[in-house]
Amino acid sequence: MKKEDIKKVVLAYSGGLDTSVIIPWLKENYNNCEVIAVSGNVGQADELEGLEEKAIKTGASKIYIEDLTDEFVDNYIVPAVQAGASYEGYLLGTSLARPAIAKRLCEIAAAEGADAIAHGCTGKGNDQVRFELAVKHFLPDMKIIAPWREWSIKSREEEIEYAEAHNVPLKITRQTNYSKDKNLWHLSHEGLDLENANNEPTYEKPGFLEMGVSPIQAPDAPEYITLGFEEGKPTELNGEKMSAKEIILKLNELGGKNGIGLLDLIENRLVGIKCRGVYETPGGEILSFAHNYLETLTLDKMTYHEKQKLALTFSEVVYNGLWFSPLREALSAFFTSTQKFVTGTVKLKLYKGNIIKAGVSSPYGLYSEELATFGADEVYDQTDATGFINLYGLSAKVQSKVQKKQ
């Protein structure tokens, strides 16, 4: 599609530096096209304040602010927790949010009769892949505009200069210009001093952490919590029935104040470079830890081990932007089938950045104290082990004899 044929563009809009600058840039470079902003609310809270006014003021014809929080939790986060998903220690906060946002973006673009979809992802990042693969899945013939791959702007400093020249209001300064992504599952920090891998993150500096505190600043007394699960889904916190979203939000509070969920990671990006980021995932770390703890009690050995192997594949698939792929769907079907008996209660102790196991129970628990005891028992005949070892070691015995003959 030629530039002059693009009359209406739907923009994935966060109100941050990149997308705020993109609205006037699109109008300047695409024949004063109509720009419709779409913001997916995935739990970024205060970042949504004043978004409508800002979008219109910077040139958008209108803005959709879509509440995707329940869908984000139920259809993306919970399946990832059930899978045990973790990419190099990262709990996929951005990776899970992007397909949820992109799906709604495509629905609105189709309804509006848009000629193109635009996003503010850089050419160095993973998000460009996540957004665009979703667009190719839902609207395979839709034109995609990625300004970072077109414009002459080379840095966030130049973006700020462009914004100032075009009277685009910003909440950041050159001194607080971290690249951040926030939702109800996590908050990421990249850029500035973090680009030097030898620099320690300023966890104790006021204003750096937003979802919690440094373990050093956490309370000196531990805090106990209990989490209830039904078929692998979180349903109860401290004896109170709650939705999964409510549980995550409450765990963010509890984990944040106890210094839980900080991750300083040099990760391997899909585009082939290493990138350093600091992640805050207080509720996510607690929930994932508790779920895995319950699985150690309720899953049989082979299923648990196979699940751990496939969790790595699932995490890479999601990280690489392939949420809407046959493989991801097949993997999720497997993980869902493993959760039938992952029901029970987990007790944890939170203390200065640590999650400490404090007990687990389930009506489907496979652990038998009677079998495992070192004391006297009437159910395990230890003499049976002789025959088991003889059979289990038979191939090793035969191999040894044959090799020694040679």
C-alpha cells in the first residue's frame, strides 16, 4: 500500500514517550492521516490518568481505552502459571500482555476500517515481533507502520526533543527517562545507568521501585500467607475466596512490601542481542512459587518432569511472540490436562525478599508419610528393593561383563 493511500491509522497507544511522539509524526509523514489511539488497560493503573486528553491534544481523532485486565489474567497469566512459564527467570510480564493488547487492537482496526496499524516498538526489541505476529494472525493483509524503523530519530533523547518541539506533554525528564513497561503482573526498567551491566540497580533510591521496596527496606518480621488452588487456578487468599485478578493484586501488595519479586536480568532477546533489565514481579513470583510447590505434591514424577521440559519450550514460544500459534495452543492443552488434581492449599512465609515454604496440603496429595517415614512401618517391604535393583541394574551388569571380556 502506498503512503498516499493510508487515510486512517490505528495506533497502539500507551501515552508514553514513544507513542506520544508517534501521533504527530504520523500526521506529518502520512498525509495528515486520521490517527485513532487504542490503549489496552492491562493494569498499568495511574498511567491511564489523563490519557484521553493527551491523545486528543497531540492529534488523535479519538481514543479507545479498553479494560483487558480480566482477559489478561484469565486467558494469558493463569495459563502461563499453570505451565510454569519462565524465560531465563523472567515471568513474561510484557510477553503475555502484548498478545492480549494486539488482539483487541486488531478488532478495533477492523471495526474502524483502518488502512494501517502502527506501534511504537523499537527495531531492537521483542515487542515489534509480538505485535506484528498477532496482526498477521488476525489481519494478514493489514499494513503495519513501525516508526522506529522509518524515522530519523535515533535515541530517546532525540524523542524528547521532538516532543518538546511539538508541544507533546511528557511525564518524564532526561534524568528519569527509563524505558518502562507496567501492567498488573510486572514492571520492567531498562536504559540509563542499567545499560552498564557493571552498575548496581539503585533499589533503595526513592522513586526507582514502584511495586515494592528493596529487601533491605522490608519489615524485620516475616509474614505468613496461604493460597488456595482449584485445578491449578488460584481461588483463595488467606481463607478468602477471590478472583485470580484480585489475588494477584493483593499479592502485589504483600510481596511488594516484603521485597519480593526483584530480578536483575541480562536476557537473550529474540533479535540476537543481550539486554539488561530490572523487573518487579512481586505477586507473580509468589503465585508461581506456590503453584509449583503444590505440583510437587500432586503430580506424578513423569508428568512433573515432562512438564518442566515443556515449560521451557512454552516460555520461548511466548517470549518469541508466538502466542497465537498451533504449538502454543497444543502446549497449553497439555498443561491444562495436567492440572486436574492440582488442588489444595499452600502456606508461605515472606521475609526480606525470600519466599519460604511453610506447608502444603491437598486431597489429591501423592506424598505418603506412612511410606516415606524413617521409622517403623507396615506398608513398605524393604526386601523388595533387592529384586528391583537386580532388574534395574541388569543391563549395567551385562555390559560390564561383556566389556571386560574384550
